[in-house]
Amino acid sequence: MEPRSKFWIEKDGELVLSDWRVDLLEAIEETGSLSGAAERLGVHYRRAWGKIKEMEERLRVTLIVTQSGGVDGGGTQLTPQAQDYIRKYRKFRAGLRELVDRRFKETFEE
């Protein structure tokens, strides 16, 4: 037997941050585009865009800034608030798996 756990953060009872959503933000930062991030995560652009808009509405902050195409092409960048949420979420998640594993071992492998 082994434990399974999922963690996410809600605001006013609605999902705002999860592993997948933070992965999406990080993929935007790494690829410089929402379409590139969507492709990397294997989802449609529309779904990725919807999740970003959902997070922005629920958190009441702007997470991405987009620039339309042109000579140099378009792109998407994270705002400082988005980068802060990534940092805080990763800090929150660090060590939780180990904690769950330890508690499971203490309980089931007495």
C-alpha cells in the first residue's frame, strides 16, 4: 500500500492554484507564449486561456501580459504577481509529499 494525495489552493471555495495550473504558468514563462505552454501540456489553447482567465478572476490579479504578433512576433509574459504565486505555491508544496509518506509509514507500518 502507498498513500496518494493531491493539494490545491482555493479562494472563497473556488480552485485558484494547483500543480497543473502552476505548471501552466511555468510553461508560459519558459516558452514565452500561451500557445507554446498549451502545446507543452497537451491541452487546447482555449482551455489554457480559460484557466488563466479563471485564475485571474478568482485571484483578482493579472497573471499574464500578451503582446500581439508583428515583425518580432507576439508573446506572453508572466506578471510579477504570477511569479510570486508560483514561488509561494512551490514553497507550500515542498516537503508535503515527504510529510504524507512519513505519516503513512508511522500509521500503517507500526
